[in-house]
Amino acid sequence: MSQSPQQTGAVLDVHDMTVAYRRKPVLWDIDLIIDEPGLIGIVGPNGAGKSTLIKAILGLVPMASGRVSVFGGTIRENRKLIGYVPQRESVDWDFPVSAFDAVLMGTYGALGWFKRPSRKQRDWAMECLAKVGMQDLAKRQIGQLSGGQQQRVFLARALAQKARLYFMDEPMAGVDATTERVIFELLRELRDQGCTVLVVHHDLRTVASYFDNVVLLNMRLVASGPVATTFNEDNLRKTYGGRLAILDDAGEAVRAQERSS
Amino acid sequence: MGWLSYNTAIVLSGTSLLGAVSGLVGSFAVLRRRALTGDALAHAAFPGLCIAFLVMQRRHLPGLLLGAFISGVFGVVLISGLRRSTRIKEDAAIGIVLSVFYGGGIVLLSIIEQQTTIGSKAGLKSYILGAAAGMVRSDVMLIGSICVVCTLLVLLLYKEFKLVSFDPGFAEVQGWPVLAIDLGLMTMVALTVVIGLPAVGAVMMAAMLIIPAAAARFWTNRLSLMLTLSAIFGTLTGALGTLATTRFSTLPAGPTIILVGAFLFLCSMLFAPARGLIASWRRMREFRAVVVRQRVLAELFHRPDQTFEKLLKRRSWSGQKLQTALHALVDAERVVKRDLKYSLTDGGTEAAKRVVRGIELWKLFVAENPQLTANFTDLDVENIDEVLPPEVVEQLEVMRSSASAGSVA
């Protein structure tokens, strides 16, 4: 673990983060350092503050206290290195844009003020759509896509950002098998290219097979580290408490992981 | 200009330009879910106008509009303040600010009317319902310049406005100053509302922003086209409404213009091919007819040579629906009628096989993956190969053949 992220330029360094809505704290004293690129799952029960953690890191919700740095600089300085997949429910899908238009928006950040996307950006957006297997639906209005397809549009838009560090808020929530597979393969591809991807994930059974590292969260940071050492029954009990059904699931997941390793 | 007097021409160009800019700016307000904020702005502008009049003691239009602009913007700031710092929801905050400001304006108006010392007090009332006929050349110049400024801004910042209207959170992460861009949009709305007050009036101005945009949305799924159409609808609304008021001079300007807009909206809602009611009703009917035809094909595939009466009893479809479906199938040479009995042609058998396969595979898929059914926008039995990945279809085929083998044995 590095002492001074400014010098080493850790991928992500969250220090002493507390977030409060009105008077209720949602996240308490979060200290999280991610040194190396990889796939990181953020796991915890409903209301544990998983989305809030991502949003606070990105500056979308204010922190009561804390400091965030990415690649040794502030978020503001390194915006161009960051990609984002928000929750699907966060936008109005009836908005008059096509799947292609939505993906093209991923290139806006690098374009800067006033400039219109040119051939280059358009080709790249199309390539990103193709990466999620949606090139044939490029012209469809986004509201006429299925839930899984909408999720893939969001993912393609994030790919279009050409980022080094991605934040994804439940990209696999309620998606079909095809989409889940497409997403997971893309995540691996991104990791192999040296990117870091933080994914808010809800399905404990797939944590071990999808991610290198896991962050267990429930208002406070319960544990974070490699899946092999961190994703165990003890930590899961600390995260989820005595909720038996979930623990059964988790236990099964842990056992499955132990069998495979 | 023959039938068009100079005065009418001035008023006509003023209201047309006002309609155009309202349509353009209103589209963003509607898409950004700020339509009611526009309404609050228009009502909240009214007391500012009265205060400006009390301060200046005369009817000086630019001064009045400045007052209107300030109090309108103040009203909107108050709404967002109420929403942020209390538990009052946005709609309630809008309701409070809108009526309190407007009520304050009406009280101020009656105070002004009682002050006999002020000469040209008459006319302030026209800002409630609008008086397009009173427009002079300088008013048109003002509206025209706002129109040009807003159009240029939208052309220049189209990408930014589009992004912030669609997904402000994503825009923020990309580093755009979302608040400033939003403020730019709201300023355009405020300017449009304020220059519209003399012609259309505080009560009706919001409709001028909302109606052309809402009408345009029925015709297209593309933002650029929606903006263009909305501006055109706005222009038509302003122009036709003005012509109606000049033709029948007793009609109030604002309400007449809005009624013309409502007519355009109604036509769009009914007849637009993309999202209009009649078109979607037709598509729904066509889809239902397709489903019935598929069922008939499947039925005749399993049990050939059935009479109409027998077919009717097999399923709970109405005689008329069945009749229509059979007619269509006979016309398409999928089904032949011999001795009052219906059976499939070769082409019909092929089609029926596809349908039966589709139905069975979907049923298997849904039984295997009940949690996923909500994710599919179309479970059309004929396009299962396009919707599902090939290996899943293959797997389903295996399950299907083993199931049918089981039923034979």
C-alpha cells in the first residue's frame, strides 16, 4: 500500500470520505486505495451507499468531508480519463435521440466547446456500438430498445469516452443473458488493455467469477482486496448481517469459488 | 400590401417571430422537464412589471420588461431554493411561487389603477391576457433580436444543450459546467417569456412554450427535427392566431393564439405518423390481426381440414376476427378453402411451421428464464432468431425436440 498517492499516482485514492443526505450519513469515513488496474466489484446490501460512493467520487453528490484523487490528480483535472455508466433509470428514455446519438455523446468531452462531432467521432461511436453488438440498431430511438439493449447503449457511450478508469452503476441489473455476457467480455477486454473498472454489482453469485478485487460496503467500508482473500463468509456476514437468504447465496458463491480455485 | 395593412404586418411579424423563438426554446424546456418552470416564470414576471411601472411612473417598455425579467428569474430561483432547502417538492414549490407572485402582481395592478396621478396607467392590464395589436416596430425589433440571439446560441451550443438535457449527470462527469449550461437554457426561456408578455400575456405564455414543442414531439424521434418543427409550429401558431384576432377584433390576443396552437397540437396528436394516436392505434390493430392469423395458421397446422364453425369453437376468438384472418390468409395463398373446409397450402405450411416453432421456443425460453421476460420489447414469434443469440436458440431447439420426442413416446 502506498503512503503518498500523489507521488505514486494510485489509480484511485479515496481518503476519509463521509457523505450525508440531510442529517443522515450515508457513507462513513471511507478509505479506499486502488493501486493497480483491474476489475473491481462494489458489493453490499440495498441502501449501503454503493451508488452514492461512485457519485461522491465523481463529484455528483457533495461530500461532507474527504478527499478523492485519481492518477495522482483531482477528479476535475483528470475528467478525460474517466468513463461513467449511470443507472439505467437515471435518464428519460423517451428523449428524442437514437442509439447512435446517445453513444456519440461519449465523444463530446474530448471534443470540447462548440465543435461538432466529425467523421472521426462518428466512426468511433459506430465502432463502440458494434463492440456491444448493437450496430444494426444504431438508428433506433432509445425508447424502442429493450432494457438490456439500453444498458448496452450506456456501455458503448462509456467506451466512446476512451477512459482509463470506468465507474459503472449496476450495468448488469435486470439484463438478459446475452447482454450480461457482452458486458462481462467487454469488462475483461478493458482490463486487459490496462483499464480499471469499478462496478456496482448486486449478484453475489457472480462476484467471484467476474472480478479481481471486491469492495464490501455497508455505510462503512467493511473490506476491500482480492476476491480470493476478501470475499469470504466472515466479511459477507459483516456486510450483510444475519440476513439468511442472502448469506446462503453468498455462502454458496464462496463455496463455488473455493471449489474452482 | 393590399389586404395586409402596415399595422397588421408589424403585429404579424412580431407574433410569428415570438412563436418561432418560443417553439425553439420551449423544446428544451419541455425535454428538460422544465415546462412548468416556464409557467411559473411568466406568472412571476407580472409583479416585476408592475413594480417597474411604479418606479418609473410611465409605460416605458424596455424598463417594464427588465422588471419582469428580474422578478421572473427571482421566482424561479425561489422555486429551486424551496425545493433544495425544505422538503417541499418541485410541483408544490412551483404552485406556491406562481400563485403568490401572480397574486402580488394583481394587487399591485389595482394599486396602480387607484393612483390617479399616473397618466398612462391604462395598458398594464393587457399584460395579463396579451394585446398583440398594440405592437409597434420597436417591439418587433426586440423580439427579432432575441429570436436571432437564441437561434445562434442553439446552433452554437446544440451539442451541449442536447447532452445536458438528456443526461446531466453524465455531462457533469465529462466536465461540462452543467449548472452554467442549464442557466443559459433557463435564461433563454426567461427572455422569451418576458418579450412574449405584451403580446400573449402572463397567463398564456407558458402554453406558447409548451404546445409547439409537445406537438412537434409527435412527428419525430430526432431532436434536430423536433426543434425545427417546433419553431415552425410556433410561427404558424403566432401568425394564424394574429390573423384571427385582427379579423375578429373582439378576440383577446393571447387566448386566441393559444387556441390556434391547441388545434395544431390536436392535429399532431391524432395524425402524426410517428407517434400519433391514430397511427399507433392502427399499428396495435395490425399487430393483433397478425397474432390472430398466426393462431389460425398454427391451428390448421395441428388439425387440417376444419370448417369455419369448427375453427370458431376451438378458440375464443370472435367470428369477425376469424373471418378477417381467414380472408387475409386465403388472399395471401397461405390457406385454401375446399368444400367449406380450410387447409394450408404449401406456403402456408411453411409459414405455420415457423409460427409453431416460434411459439414453442418462446414458451420454453420464458419457462427457463422467467425473470428476463420484462426485458424484451417484442416477443414476436417470427423473429426469435433476431432477438435471441444463436446458441440460446440452438439450446431451445434441443429442448424442444427432446420434449416432442417425449410426448410421442
